Amino acid sequence: MAPERISVVADGPAPPPGVRRAGALDASPGALERIADAIHSGEITVPIAAAYPLEQLREAVTRQAERHVHGKIVIAL
């Protein structure tokens, strides 16, 4: 059985046994399109923690840097 994967953006503690790290370099061709389609169809839900206008970019970055955000920070252009 293949190990489970966890996608990481920044280095952190070692994953538990049987789990390997994976990132963008591990993606297969067409992966981004499949993910976008799954989000669009509702198969995958992306939690949004907060949305900020571009003028509040500094506040958005500060909130993200606190590392206690449960969801994505969205910047409206």
C-alpha cells in the first residue's frame, strides 16, 4: 500500500509514520485542471478564513503570518 501524502508549503515537524510530504513538484500533468474542476463542481470545498481588498494586503499578510488561520486568505483584486 502506498503511503498517505501531506501537502506542505513550509517545512515543519516530520509527518507521522506512513505519511510522506508532497508538493507542487510531485504533481502530474493536468493536476491543476483536475483540482480546479473538483472545486468548481463542489467535490472539493476550500475553506475561506477571510477576504481582504488589495488595499488591506498588509493586514492579510499579517493575519496569515500569525499561523492560526483555518482556511485560505483571499485578496480581491
